Amino acid sequence: MPPTVESTATPGPVPGASPADHAGIVVRGVARSFGAVRALDGVDLDARPGRVTALIGPNGSGKTTLLLVLAGLLVPDAGHVRVGGHDPVTDGGAARALTGWMPDAFGTWDSLTAREVLTTYAAAYRLPRDSAQARVAELLETVHLAEYADRPASVLSRGQKQRLGLARALVHSPKVLLLDEPASGLDPRSRVDLRVLLRSLAEQGCTVLVSSHVLSELDELVDDAVFLSRGRTVTPQALAGRAPAQRTWRLRSLSYGALTRWLASTGSAWQPDDDAPPPGSPDDAPGGVLLAVGGDAGAAQLVRDAVGAGVPVTSLAPVGGELEQAYLTLDEERR
Ligand SMILES: Nc1ncnc2c1ncn2[C@@H]1O[C@H](COP(=O)(O)OP(=O)(O)OP(=O)(O)O)[C@@H](O)[C@H]1O
């Protein structure tokens, strides 16, 4: 099912609303500046228990700043924040006790083993010693680091350190999970494992908020998506019910030669697809092109015209998933 989008048109309770709105994450009108830079400039967000919510935005749009505020590591200048019903500023201990936080880069103590790193965090969360050992062993299995349990963290690769960071965030079985670029550095199998794990945590009632630039993967994982642009929550055109004027589609044909000759005759702008046949290939070699099409009606017309002109069309599909297309319609650029 495609993710749904937090719309600024339905911001929910106003700032100052009851902290008991719901047991997930509630953010209303949050602002935070660093000197003259307004990193957060009025963010509204709901991430609900049992759902995986994506936090998406260009570089510098405020994702990490918002996650730091939610983790209780940064005090907002203004706004209303609740994590599991607690204010991370005034009720930080209670909020942190139920929050798991995975930063984008997880620093470890290199002289400790992976098991010792997790045991240290378990002690910090006051897990009883016996259950802590069992929990740590379980998590090392979950993130496929059992083999490295008793080796110093310094030997772990970047992806393995990421997985240790994930285990660290889960050590106290948090009800709310904040993950900043968790897939960064992970190999494809670990990314699949991560997706399965996050989905299963959500099914157990956890609130999962995850920031990532890997939109193709988020498409398959998330239930809801919140877009940030220049520190503000925005609703991208493509997901707000207003079709973007143009989006990129991939048109494939049994004969790349016939396809490109026909496009040239219509004066259309296009570019070769990744696996278009190299120059000098036989005329009937299959291949595809990328081109901008105005909405579904434009796509239907394109297929009619191409087939009518005798082009052996095999497929026409939008490029990228729904989140990627939505992201590309964001007005503001990265900063
Ligand atoms: N400690 C800081 N001091 C000064 N400016 C900061 C600080 N932290 C963040 N900023 C600025 O705030 C803005 C938002 O940064 P933030 O790291 O939250 O963005 P982001 O969306 O996480 O970006 P990226 O996708 O690159 O990780 C940026 O313009 C950044 O330069």
C-alpha cells in the first residue's frame, strides 16, 4: 500500500494541545535556530504507534535537527513536542526511557567488544544483569553480529557498526524508535533485514520514525511520510492530489531504433534509458527511453500515438516510486 502523507492542511491539535494526544510522536509548530539559520521553522508531525513513518527532505532541510529534538538532545526554541506522551525537555527521563535513538553515525568505544558496548548501554538503561545478558545475546543475533560479539568494536566495518548502533537503540525495548539514515552503509541483505525488523517492531506496537534518502526502499517500508523543506513540513504536489505538470516515465520498445525515430519525428525531448542499446546496435535491438509526460492522460495518449505509428511498445511506467516522484516535486532545493 502506498504511504500516506502528513498534510499541512490537516495539522491536528494546535500548539499547547493535550500532551496525551497519542502515544507516538506529536510535533506542533516546532522551531529551532542555529544563529541566523532557522533549521526548524514550524514543523508539524504525527508518527503513530504501530506505523512506520518516513521523514524525508533534501540535505539541510532539518531532519537531523528534528530527530535530535525528539531524542531530547536539543531544546527547541518554540513549539509543542511529545514522545510517548512525554515532553523530552521537561520530562526528559521518562521520554528517553521509552525512546530508542540511532544517530546517522554511531561512535563506539573501540576497545570494548560489541557485547560490552551493548551491555554498557543495557546497564545505563538499568536492565537487570541477567535479563540484560540474554537481551544483548538476542540482539547480537538479530543484527547478525553474534560472530563478532567478543571482538573489539574497532574491527567492525562501517555497516557492522551501523548494525551495532541499531542493536544499541533497541536494547531497552523502546516504544518509540528514532532512526537517522539507518540504511546508510548497509549491504543489500542487511537493508532487507532492516526493513523486516522495522516492520515487525511496528506490528508489535512500536512507533518508528525513520529518515532516509533511499526513497526506493522507504516506498516498500513506510506507512506514512512527512516531508521537510527548509525546516518546514510541506506537502509535495504529487501527493497532495494535484498531479505534477510533468513527471519522468520510462518507455520501452522491442525496437529501440523504431522508438527513437518516431520520437524524433514528433519533436519530443527524451534521453536513453540506462540499458538502451549502445550506438551501432541492430535497429531491432530492444531498449527504452526516459521522457517527461504530463499525467496519466498524457501517458495514455503517448501509448496510443506510439502504437498507432507502428512502434512495438512493450511498456510505459513512471520512474521511481511514489515517494521519489513526490520528493522531486518539492519546490525548494537542498541547502
Ligand atoms: N550545530 C549546528 N550549528 C549550526 N548550524 C547547524 C547545526 N546543526 C544543523 N545546522 C544547520 O541547520 C540546517 C539543518 O541541518 P540538519 O542537519 O538538521 O539537516 P538534514 O535534513 O538532517 O540534512 P542531511 O540530509 O544533509 O543530513 C542546516 O542548514 C545546517 O547547516
